[in-house]
Amino acid sequence: MTAQLHILGAGALGTLFAHRAIVVGYEPVLVTRVPDVTRPADMIRPPEKQRVVTLEDGDVRMTHTFPTEAANAKRPITHLFIATKSYDVLSAIDSVVDRFTRDTRVAVISNGLGYHEAVNQRIPSHRLVAGTTTAGCKLLSSSASDGQLTQRYGVAGAGVTLFGAWQTPLSAGASSIPSWLTPFIDGPWPCEWRDDIHPALLMKLAVNAVINPCTALNDVANGALAEPPWQEQAEQATREVTQILKAAKQTLVADTLASTIDRVIADTAHNTSSMLADIRAKRPTEHEAILGYLLEQLGPATDAPLLTSWLSLLRQRSRDLAL
């Protein structure tokens, strides 16, 4: 019998991993939120029964029909991927936590930091897998009819996906790759297991702390940060993040941050950062799990005027959206 894999947060990233799940032999189920009967849109919209998604990667097109399931369904969840926005991670897992068993296995691949331990405590096994990925895709079209959502996504890049245990084993050699993730790691895309995933998570956050707000607040593609006038901002932000990392004794990440950012900007020159996409779509941004964590939770306070100003601007935008 094919094992089910529930996807919580079936946006661009979640949909990409749903397609990958089919490729490696899983039966993915997309988890949808419980309709809010107080919202007029939810009152007139029929419940989603299935989703037909076409994934376009160059000349290759794959179309799959995914079953959907409301978060408050009764069927137990055995394997779960969380791919929501960082600010929705805890509320999303709380919406399905009653469906967990002691054998439920969970991996979270959302951006940012600051929520992982709370997620780990909600899992009966306390064996959360944390992941980070540079893979991505972009929504090209979407339409709904009679309970079916039909979507097209374009792959922005296969990227590299890294997984590791959130709680690093205390003894050397104690780590092993969970069997349920082996198909993804052995799949036809760059994917690795790290015995210590924390440096990779911190590096992703540090890169995002420079590129995402700089592109979002200036409304430019990633590649613009390699040229004037935005290059100076990116370089100052990189220096400030490096200083914060060194103060927190994260020297391994700090020493390679500048070269990593240069490479990411070059490799994703034509891409739109997720934060810029959120701003253009008038959605909330993930500034708290990125800049907020970096400036207020990682370690001792350091002087970071540009990063602080960015966080202030994004927080004000968040307040304005809530009005």
C-alpha cells in the first residue's frame, strides 16, 4: 500500500514537494484550511474536493490530480510536510495536531527560525525534521470550478534541499536518515541529509535577511543587488548580518556569508524574492522569522542600523495591512 504524505501549506513550495512526493512513490494529500463561515467568500465557495496541478519545468510538463482534505478531517496523519509561511506554521500545525499519533513523522521546510522548538514539542515523538531548500516555483494561473482548483506552476529552479534532525544527537554516529525521507534524498534532484542542520538553517536565514528585504523594499529583482545603486545597501546589510553572527559566535556561517550571498544573487538574478512577491500581492511578509529573529533572538544586540530600519518599515507595513 502506498504511504500517504500530507502537505500542510499547499502553495508554490508545498505543491512542488507534492509533485516530488508522487515521483518517489508517495500518495500526497493537500491539507486545506477549515472554511470560515463568517467570511462571505467561504460561504459561497464550495469545499475544495481535489486540485489539478500542472508543473512546468522548461519543456517538461507534469500534471497530477491531488486529493484534498480539510485540516479538521478525522483520518490520522502518519507523515507530514509543513510548507506554510513562517507566521502560519504554529497555527497550521495546531489545526491538525489532534490527528497525530505517537508514530507521526513531521518535516518543516518553511523559511526563518524561531518556531521549530514549539513545533517539536507538539509532535508526540519530539523528532522533528527541519529542512531548508533553494528550490522554488511560481504560480502562473489558477481557477476554481465545482470544488476543483486548477493551477499551473513554473519551476524557478531545482535548487538544493537539506534535511536534518532538529534535535542534534548528543553522541557522534547516533544520527541516521529517517526511512520515510530516504526516497526524497535518493530522488532525481539535489537533496541531502545533514547530521547538524542548524548551520544550514542559519545560513538560509542570513542570506534571506539581506536579499529579501532589500529587494522587497526597493521593488527590484535579485540581480539588481549586484549593481549600483542597490549594491551598496546589500553590502552594508551583509556586513551587519556578519557582525551579528560573529557576536553570536556563529563564525562558520559568518565567514562564508558574503561569498554565499554573491553566489545566490548571481544564480537567482532574474528571480523575484518571496518577500517582494508577498508585497506585490499585498500579503504579509516573513520579516519576524527572518529579521526579527536575527536582530532580537539570535544573540546579544549589535549595531545594525540598516537592518533595524528595514524591520521597522516592514512592521509598519504589517500594521497598515491589518487596518
